[in-house]
Amino acid sequence: MSPSHTLARVDADLAAGRVPMARQRLRGLVSSFPYDLTLRRRLAEVYRLYGDAAEAGRWMYLEEDRSPDETAAFEARYRTPGWRMKALAWRGPEALAASAFAEEQLVAVRTACAERLGRPVDWDDPASSARDRGEEWVPEERGWTVAGVLVGTGITAGVVMNGALWVLGLVSLLE
């Protein structure tokens, strides 16, 4: 579905009072098109309908004409640069930002997080900023696990049992 088609559905949702659906559609668009500041602005407008200044500030954070009160609410809710990195849902280099102001904001947040952690962080690597959010990033484990062995054994047993029942059924038909 094209962004313009989805935006038309957002408009229809808002006209019909389906604000949660409009918000969900816009969140999906921002996730798919993180560099499009107009989508972020639209999402901020929807959060204003809820009276949620922090979320409106979150989605307007990269805009020069943002509200100081909403920005302060966003920064109070997402207290560390690591949390702000996660909340901004940016991907890729800051140079992809649609404006110089947005690029400066992204660089400032990433730089502040890197300074707090004492090492480089990256928008595309959630593990790099996880500690600044008070999280321990646990990479996906590879190899054998007890749960994996049990599930595999159960599936194998089910297939064997199903095959045995099929053979018994075939034998009884042949008798």
C-alpha cells in the first residue's frame, strides 16, 4: 500500500473518530519511512488529540518549529540519550535527515549517548545503546537449547507416531 493511500485512510479514520487506528497506521508509516518528517509531524498531531505532550514531542523532536513544552515532556519521559535513540526510531546515517536541523538533532542525541557510554553507538545497532537504557542486550543465541531439543523431539515423535498410525490404517485396509 502506498504512503498516499495509507494517509488517505488516516484522514478517513480521523474523520470517523477512529483515532487509535489513525495512530497505528501512522506508526507503521513512520517505521517504514523513518526519514519522512511529514509523517512524524502527522503522528505528533494525533498524539496531541490524546493530550500526550511527550509523544507529540517525540515525533516533533526533529522539527525546528517544535514546541518547547512538548520537547521538555519528551526529554523527561525518555531521560537518557539511549532511550531517546530508541524512541526516535531512526535508521541509518544522520545525513539521510530531511533538514539540517533534524540532522543536528540526531547527531546530538547519538553523540550524547556515545559520550555517556564511552564508546561509539549506532542507530542501526540497538545493542550499542542498550546500556544507556539500563538494559543488557542479549544477542540471539545459536546452537542447541533444552527447549529446542524438547520441541524437536516432540515434533519428531509426532511425525513418527502419525506415520505408524498411517501404516496401521493401511494394513487394516489390506486385510
